[in-house]
Amino acid sequence: MKGMSLIVKTITNIVIGFIFIYGVYIILHGHLTPGGGFAGGVIIAGAFILRFLAFGKGAKSEKKSSTTASIFESIGGLLFVGIAISGLLLAGTFFLNFLPKGEPFYLLSAGIIPLCNIAISIKVGAGLFSIFLALAAMKYVMED
Amino acid sequence: MIELYLFLAFILVAAIIATEIKDLLAAVISLGAVGFAVAIVFILVQAPDLAIVQIVVEVLTVVIFVAVILRTTHVDETIRKKLSGTQIFSIVLYAFFAILFLIVMFRSLQEMPDFGNPIMRVASEYIKLGLPKTGGANLVADVILDFRALDTLGEATVLFTSAIGVVALMRKSGRKK
């Protein structure tokens, strides 16, 4: 993949940090405002896809990013199941909200819900990015 | 409520254009119009969580579709060929059952209660106990990550399976020339 013009590259450099921070905000405030792990993960995957489309890299680096994305997706899934199983081990019920509830409407509240949001966001973001890599980099992989 | 019906009509028109147009790029853009209209409909029926997810997923879908179409082909060659006899027969059969289904649907929808009123028994429990039981201010997050976390685990598994499927289909190693 060759990448796009200088204008697109410059604008991408300016905008991509804001997109990333907005995704992190949506994830971390998932238990307070609309949004959550799924939406924030998709936004972060969108930031990575924007970078990939604007700059482009050779086929070798695509394979490396694909491996990294797969590893991160597995880590997210294992985190989510790990939270569920720790509820089973510590308190006796699968997916029990075993952490203290805290004060409502504060960032550190709602027990395991923020942790679940983070796990899901890692999983969804990495999963969608690896799907994009597999589909968009397809031609380059097949030509080798 | 009139704007809701306007958007629903717009969704129908855009969906028909998306299936019938010959240029694949235009079809993808019509599909994106359908998705954004669905997001606006979600806002109109007061579901901001779903609207956010719908918008970001729609953007991503359109980008992936465009990236794939730019690398493959622009023209859908299956549209506007001459129809064969069996195709006409299946279209007539489909139209018959669709009209039958719509009539039944119309009759049964008249029996339904109004939208969001009265609140169902399970939902009223969630609304009453959401904040005190979980401490989360966003009720949707409370439901999908606490009361119904097992459903979310299933949804995560579906996404994992689809990613594995796509990567396995597009893999390089072990493929015969």
C-alpha cells in the first residue's frame, strides 16, 4: 500500500491524537456517559486504520501489525474472561461485581464495569483492525 | 413523530438504491446513508448509546468497503441482465409472501402497546435496581456489563470468531497456487 498525498499525511498527523484521546475518553467514561467499550474500541481501531490508509507500509510491516493485532485481541478476550472467572473464584458467581461500588457518578465507581469496558475495548479495537488488515492488505498478501 | 417516518422512508429508498445500482462505489455510499439514517433514528427514539456505536461502526464499514472496492472491481455485473423464467417465478413468489407478511404484521402491530409504554417487568427491575446494585450511572452499561454480562461475553465471542474467519480466509501460508 503506497499511502496518500502530503495534505492527507499532514492532516492525519494533527488529527490522529485527538481521535485516540476521544476513544480513550469514551472507554473510561463508559459507566457514566453514553458510549462504552465497544464504541471506544471501534474509534481507536478507526485511528489506526486512518494512519494505515494515509501513510501505508510494505507488505512485511502489514504482516507484523496483523500479528500484533491478533495478540492484542487475544489479550482483551482473556482479560474479559479473567474478570468473569475472578468473580467466580473470589465470590462464587460468574461475572459477579465483586469490587466495591464506590460513589455513583464518579470516575472510580461501579466495580468491575470500567475494567470490563477496557477489556472489551482492547478486544474490539484489535479485532476490527485485524479484520481491516486481512481485507485491505489482501492483494499484497496474495501477490507474494 | 413525522420526522421518524421521513427517516424510515429515506432508509427504504437508500436501501433499494444500494441493491439496484450498478456502480459498487455508489452502492457502498448508499449503504452508508442507510447506516447514518439509522443512527439518527436511534437519536430520535432516545438511544444515544446505540447511536454512537452505529455511527462509528458505519464509518468503519464504509471505509473497509471502499478500501476493498478500490482494490478489486467497480462494476456489479449481475445487475440488469435479462431475467430467466425461474428468476421471475421466484420474484413473484417472494413478492406474494412479502405482501402476506406485511398484512399479518400490520394486523399484529395494531394490537401492540405504545412505544416504551408500559415498561416491561424485567426492564422495570433493571431501571429500579441499576444504580443502587451496580453504582454505574449509565444504565445501558449496567445492563450489558453487569446484569447481562454473559450476553456480552457471547457477543465478544462472535466478534472473535469473525476475526478468526476473515484472517483464516485471507491467509498466505498453506495456500495452493
